[in-house]
Amino acid sequence: MNLDLLPDDCFAHILSLTSPIDACRISLVSSSIRISANSDSVWEKFLPPDYQQILTRLCHPLIFSSKKHLFFRLCNPHLIDGGLKTTGKKQYMLSARELNIAWADNPLFWSWKPFPASRFVVAVELRTIWWLEIQGKINSGMLSPKTTYECYVIVKFVDRAYGLDFLPSKVTVEIGNAKSEGNVYLRQYESKKQCLETLWYSNRMELVLRSMAFRGIMEERVACKREDGWIEIELGSFYNNGGDDLEVKMSLKEVTGTHLKGGLVVEGIELRPKQQTTTNHM
């Protein structure tokens, strides 16, 4: 079948039912097909349904020559909502200012200041406190439907950090009636290899504990260093079915120990689509 013989609107409709990768590949077939494959009618179908709303929330207006150009511009992170969030590929990052951090407005416990490596104007550094509690919320309608999301709190540890790994912190993610829970020791691991080794050890310990008939064990998670120099700690994951606007609640807290802790820098909480498709929803 000669694709060039199909009416332009018919062919454009067929392409809009595929994917951005498919449209880019088929545009190499011929010059006439390239025109249809690059048309606004095709690429508007690939844009998020609320892309017009996203454009109005950007801190800096985007300049684009076509819907295809706009699609690829939106694939990169952009500051929105007065610089309190970033968005890109339907992933979001809530800045520390968007989070509910216990006593963060008290300068005796927390210090708000710029950090050169941060994507936001300011981050917050823990000076000293015994009650550590960080919470974030986002509406599921802002995220891509039929997608599994992973949530991470993005942090740094200053050289004088103390008291953060005496006891494990509890991490949770909730949406609707679904909830994932885990434990994490707030300590820095220098490499992915160390993260994997710690996870392996935690899994082995969990098997031992289970064999001894212990109950109520939560998943052990670790802090991993990112390429941008920050450290990410997984809070949990959830499946966004779409259709209903539900509140996603994320938290990290350590409130059982009465010892002082300090030296934790919080940039925000990041939500991003899981890389590999999974059938196990939270």
C-alpha cells in the first residue's frame, strides 16, 4: 500500500493514534509523509490534555514554532507556579516551600537559604530538632493517567550532619485507600553499588526475620546519590489510574526518638513515572 495516496487528514489521524517515536520514525519515509507526520493535528494529540493550563503556569513563557516543537520543549523541566514546582514529561517536583515541614518557619530549627545546585530559589536546612516530619501533597489529576509513579524526597547532608541515622525514618505514600510504607536510615551512600549492596543486605535480613516469625516488617529503603549531586530517598510508589482527582500524600518522619538531629538540606519531593512497566500496583 502506498501511504502517499492516503488523504492527508486520514493519514494524520492514523499517526495521532500512535506515539511520538512512531511519528518521528515514519516521517523519514518521504517528504510528503513528513509533512503529515509533523503537522499540528498529529502532535496536539501527543500533548497533555491540560497543556494550555501548564503554559499559563510557567514562570517563563515558552517560544515554539509548532506543536511538535512545543512537545519537545515540554519534555524538559520548567519552573511553574511562581517557581515552587517544576514539571517535565508529566513529572513534578514540589519545592521545599510547597511542603509541610514541621516548624520550618522557626529560624531556631530550620534555615531557608539559596543553594547554588538547587533548581529552586531557596532550599531549607535543618539546624537542630528532635521531631522530624516532612509532608507533601499533589492532586492526581495533574499527573499522567494509567501510570505508575515513584516519589522521592531530594536532600543533601552537610558535613556537620548528626543524629539523622540513629533511628530509621518512616516513609509513606498514600492515594485513596492504597498506601505504601517503608523505613530508611538518613545516611549518605556514595555510589549506586553501595545502594545495591545495602538493599541486598536488607533483603537478606528481612528473610531471616521472617524465618523467625517476626511480623510487621516494612520495606527497607536507602539514600542514593544522583548525578546532579543531590541525594534521593524513595518514599514509595503508586498507580495513577486517572479519571478521579485524588490527593496523593507523601511523608518522611522520625518522631519516636527524643535525640537531636541536624544537617539535613531539603530541596523538595519529586514524582516521576516508573521507568519499567509493572503489573503490581500499590
